[in-house]
Amino acid sequence: MSFLTILEIASYIVTIIGLPYAIVIYLREQRLAEQRDEEAVYLALIDEYVRFQKLILEHPDLHLRMIGTAPPLSDDQQERRLIIFDILVSLFERAYILVYEEEMPPRQQRLWRSWEGYMREWCRREEFRTTLPLLLEGEDSDFATHISRIAAQEAARKQAG
């Protein structure tokens, strides 16, 4: 067998085996890169939520984590609470835009459920629900519909329970 024949056979083998293998490796790397990007977005959003929780700790007089009826707030306290709620709604909107999709793979659903859990937790608070329409002015309409639905569900659950 001549050297050229061996090279030709080797090129066929590379084409038949190597090219599909390279494509599989490339697609796998793309999928892993997408997962890393999703995780980075999720971690950045969680970091934002942790900063939000620290903000709440800086304002204990607003009773934002209090369960039950909070004492009446002064005008200054009500304004600070509204600003904090506005920050929270912006964070929720960012999470909605970056994570939520109608059809999500299981991994993304798991990431989204934690954010929806945070939304439900805050929508259980009557003072948050009552200010929500004001806070949603100018926000993404799909997000506004989504969180308004959650707020209505939580209000109904509170009335029923």
C-alpha cells in the first residue's frame, strides 16, 4: 500500500469518526457554557437578594420581617418602606426577565421556583400587596401580570385560611 493511500484512508477515518466526535464535544461544551452562564446569573441575583436582606436589617424600625400586624409607621418610615419595596420589585423583575420562561428545562425551573418562593413570601404581606399596583407602574407588563397573579393567589389563600 502506498503512502498516499494510507493518508487517504486516514483522512476518511478522521472525517467519519473525528468530525462527528468534534461536533459532539463542541455541543457539549456549549451546553456546559450555557449552564455556567445560568448559574452566574442566578448567583448574581442571589447576591442582590442578600444585599436586599442586609438593607432590611439596617431598617428594623420598619418591621419588614415581622410576622403579624406591624405597629403604625410614621410618614418617614412609610416612605422608606415604599423605597425598599420598590427596590424589591425591581429585583423581582430582574429575576423574572433573566430566569423565567414559559417552557423551562427542569434545571431552570428549580432556579425559578426559589424566586417565585421569595415573591410569594412577600406577597403574603398585606402592606406589600397593597402597594404593589403603585410599584408596578412602568414595569415589564408580563412581570406585572405574573406577580399580580401571585399576589391575588396569596390574598385568596390568606382569606381562606
